[in-house]
Amino acid sequence: MTIQRQYTLPNCKLVIEGLSDGATATAPRPVVSMVTNAECHFAGQPKPISGGRAFLEDLAITASNYAQGILSGVPHPHTQPGQGELVSLERVEPDLHRLTVKPDSFVGEANGGGSSAPVQIDLRTVQLFDLVEAIDQFLADSQTLPEFALQLAPVSRRYAVTHEPMTKQVVPAAIGLAGLAAAAAALFFLPIPERRPEAAEDAATPAPLVSPASPAASPPTDSPTPLASPVPVESPSPVQSPDTTISDSASAASPSPAASPENASPETVGSVGEALVNANEITEPEQLDRLKTQLRDRLDDAWSQRPTFTEDLVYQVSVAENGDILGFRYMNNAAVQNANQTPLPDLQYQQTDRSAEPNALFRVVFTPGGVVQVSPWHGMPPE
């Protein structure tokens, strides 16, 4: 007995007729294991296209590859021998696709010879994708040709070629080279900057301020650095005047012996030291508690690096009233050597001089176990 399966979409209907094997012939929905005829009806077309199993398989593979090529912009050619012999698809217009079906020898012999002329049908994009959906329904039906499946494989790189004209590829590179040449010519005529004597004298003066990168550039010696007690905030440093403050760039260009961690005490090692020495210290308990919690949460969120050090890193950190980190000092050798493993250099406020602002001092400890400890500095014993 002939079994018929239909897969219907608004603009396309796929009809498959076939025979069942003996094992499932009496089942409520027997398996169609042999195809006798397959027809594809399109809306607006008077006659369907039809064929045998070879036509059905070729239609499924060709329509799937063609639709994937349209969606991805990369053509999907037939990679298996024998594919595309009966059914082919080509784009005629942006919204028009020509489906060509050659005669199926199996159906031609069954119908007494049949017609030998190929059949061509122009499909709109919506009809094409309804055909693809009908084929997907057929392939998902485990009771119809269960042994047939599409062989999916990635497309070779040679098909993913650029479609931009050569001029579009060359012009940006030419403009970039021309701009580079013009900039080089302009810089050639600029005079060589002269170094001012004042800058040289300042670079030779022991500097109380170094950037967090300076200790990393000059690793400390094995001998421990003596740690001094905290400097009272009321006593200004004699080298903190605007005329003698050395910028980070000057310190990096002319490193001073006093700027290295092994020759400087923790009082003179740190970032934005004037904020820690000359600032008006905040001592109100409620405000200190709020700033302590805010600083600990901020450091916890920013410290994502897994610690590799084995000793606590101790810092003195200055925090403004709004929570900005104005600066910090290294309070032990481990803090100098492993500053790049903490978030303090990245969170420090870098843009303007804020040494005159009221700020609170905190003792921050980064432990090898990944815990950040924050406590008010006022009244802390020297490390």
C-alpha cells in the first residue's frame, strides 16, 4: 500500500509517496523506506515539479546549500560527487531565484519515457524559504527515509573572499602612509628641546615623591628597609613646594638614588606623598567608618589578580571626602616589590593636585590569602 506524507507551508507543499518495509507495515504510522514519487507544489505555479528519490535528495541538498549561501553571504558549493545533477538554483534578481529541474530517469522510465526537457521555475524569496522549511520538516520526520540526512561541513576558506574593489582596499593604506610621511616631515623641522638647568637640579635633588612604577624599575635589596613612624599631618615637608615638586616623567627620565626603595624610607616612598603629609586629616568617627567601608569594597571589587606573594603588603592610603584615593605609601619591603599585584596604582586619582583637600588616612593590608584589611591609620603603631 502506498503511503503519502505532506509537509505544507503557505507558499510551498512537499508531498512524498512511498512504500513501507515489512517490519512497520502494520504500525499506526509506518516508516516510509522507499520513495516512489516526490512532488513540490508552489503557490502561483500551475504545475508541480516531481521526481524520484534522487530528485528529492538533490532538491534537499541544493536548496539547503543555496539558502545558507544567501544568509551568510558566502557561497556554499556542492562538495559531494553527484550533487546538483538534477536540481540547481541561481539568483536572477535580488528577490528572484531560478530553480532548474532536470528529468529524473527513474520517473521517466516509470511514466513511459516522460519529457527530457528541464523545467525552470522562478521563485520569490518567500517561496524559496518556505521550500527550505518544508525540507527541514521532512528531514526532522523520523518516519520518512530515516537513513537520509544532510552532510553538514564547514565551507572552505577559499570561498570566503572579499568582494570589495581593489581601490577601496588600497586607498586607506595610501592615506595612512601619506599622513605618516607628512607627520615625519613636520617633526623633522622642529628644534631639539633643550634641557633646563632647573630641571637637572631638581632631578639631582632627593625626591620625596616617586610613581608606583619607580620601585618596580629599581627592585629593593635584600636588606629590610627601616620603617619610620607616621609623619604628623600638621608639619609640611620642606620639599613639597610647587617649585620643587618633581613629576613622574622627570623621575622616570632621571632616576635619583634617593628615589629607589632601597635608599628611601617608607615616609618618602609612595604616590602623591604631599596628599599624605600636608592634608587636613579627617578624624570624625562616622565619616572615617563610611570611608573605610567604601575603600574596602572598592579594593575588593578591583583586586582580581591571584596573589603570588607570601608576606602581607602594608600601605598607608589617603582617601578624599568623596572616596577618591589621593595617594599611598609603601610601609614594608613586600609592599614595594609587589605593588603591581594590587589595584592601588590603577585606582589612584592622577589628574590634578588635591593635596589641600581634607583626607583620611587608612592602613591597608593585602594578605597572601586574597583578603583586603582596612583600618583607620590614626593611632596605629609603626610597622
